[in-house]
Amino acid sequence: DAGVTQSPTHLIKTRGQQVTLRCSPKSGHDTVSWYQQALGQGPQFIFQYYEEEERQRGNFPDRFSGHQFPNYSSELNVNALLLGDSALYLCASSSWRGLAHEQFFGPGTRLTVL
Amino acid sequence: AQTVTQSQPEMSVQEAETVTLSCTYDTSESNYYLFWYKQPPSRQMILVIRQEAYKQQNATENRFSVNFQKAAKSFSLKISDSQLGDTAMYFCAFIWVPSGGYQKVTFGIGTKLQVIP
């Protein structure tokens, strides 16, 4: 079992650019959540996808959007990048009917905006 | 809205000793789940232990145990026989699912634990 995988590992962009991050969930999982983790902070919930639809969203602007594919993998897109978007982006997968809603995390993508 | 508070930004413990990390939360819900996650310097977040709010018995996983006090809304993590590999950021997380809705997750800001040889 490969667990949750994310790509790329690191990414450097400039202000105003757009970025796409990718996530493959753990085998058997159907739900993907995305988090932003600024340096020295806890993860902040961005949004969650289930059955290819965004089911709920945290307090993030519309510049943050996503997608879930039929194979349950997911993408996070960020448009018009700001310096403040620099962070570690974590993907977590879970099973909608899983035990205690436990989430499994990927290694993250480190985004640096210059 | 649910909040999770971790009041200890940094802690240190001697190898083989015991350390307790604190977590308090605020909620009006009665059915929820609490988790402790570990994030080593390599950054992959790993589940340490979980507790269902409806269970009175405190969860235990090898050297890790919790002290869950529902009335006090407290969920502390005790690490026994600390090992160098326990050095990491530890996050307390609260998850609940409203009826007919979707899971809502709140993380604390974390406690940095350093195990000293």
C-alpha cells in the first residue's frame, strides 16, 4: 500500500502565477481533504472532496479551487499567487464510512512564492 | 465553531522519561473524535492515537496514552519511555460530523517536542 502520495515535493513560483498540486489517496479511500500549513502553524482546512464534488470549504478565497477525479485522486489549484500563499500543502485521505473518520496524510508539497 | 488549544509551544524531555502534552477544546457537540498526530522533521503527518468521545475508556497505543476528560474538554497525550524518534511536532485534532453533513476538522497549533539524549 503506497499510502497517500503528493506531487511535486517542492515548487517555486512567482507572484501572480498559477499552480496545480496533485494528490493520490490511500488505497480504499474515497475522500480527499486539502490543508494549508504555514510555518510554525497547524494545518488549516481548505476544502474536502467526495464523489467528485467539493463538499465543504474552509475560510479560503475563490483563488483556491480543486477537483476530484473518478479514481479519487485530486488536484488543488491556486490562481494569482500571493506571497502569503507560501506554505506546506497537505493532502489527507479518508474513507467516507471509515473508522472514526481517521485521516491519512501525504508528505506535502512545499510551495514558495517569490 | 470548534476550537482546539495547545498551550505548550515547546517542550523537552530526557530520553526514557515521561512527558505529557496538553490539549483543550471547545465544543457544544456531544459526539466527536479526537486525535493526536505527530509530524517529524521529515514532515509526514502520522496518526498517534485516537479517542471517540462516546468511549469513557482512555485510548492506549503502546507507549502513548491519553487522558480524556470530556466534561473538562481536555485531551492530553502521555508519552512514556520517550525515545529520540519521538522528537516532532504534535498536533491535537478535533473531528465531528453533523447529522446529514460532512466531517469538520480543527487542528491545534502544535507542540514541538524535543527528546534529549
